[in-house]
Amino acid sequence: MEAKARQTDIKMTARKLRRVINEVRGKAVKEARTMLRFMPYFAAKVVEKNLVAAVANAREKYGVDEDSLRISEIYADESATYKRGKPRAQGRIYRRLKRTSHLTVVVSDSVSK
């Protein structure tokens, strides 16, 4: 069994999210939540929130508890990029790219692997 949670248009680059998700990929959910709670990155809070949602989906759909779940897939993709301008000297303007991303977390039962 697999349960999935997606969060779209996160106002953070996919590169910053990947720095965090590479550490928890393949781990048990309990261990991953502990790791995420103590990471110093804001992306860790975003990933933890999505992981909790995936566990809640597994509990509602299949009735499994958190102890038997593992992170089977986790990935961050790029989303739309907002183009903004920053005023500079002598009437010029520099382009600022506000990047966004999508995050997907899939948890599965450890025995079904």
C-alpha cells in the first residue's frame, strides 16, 4: 500500500528542498520526523508538514500506523518562476527570479517493499 501527499507552489527553490529530502529518503517515518525536527533549515518544516500529511492519508485510507511506514519516494520539482524587478542606479532595473517548487512524498508499508 502507498499513500501520497503533494504540496504545490512552495515559495522556495527546489534546490533548497532537495538538500533536506536527500537526507530522509528511504528512512522510517519516525526516524525521518525526528531528523526533520532538528534540522536548521526552513525547508525541513515544509517537508515535515508534507510527511505528516502523507502519514495521515495512509492512516485514513488503509488504517496503518506510523511505526510501519517508510518513505518510499520523495522528490521536489521546479514550478513556475515569478519574474520581478529590483530598481537599481541610474534608472536601471535588475530582474529577480522568485522560484517555486512542488514537493511529493510517498510513504509505503515496510513489508510490501
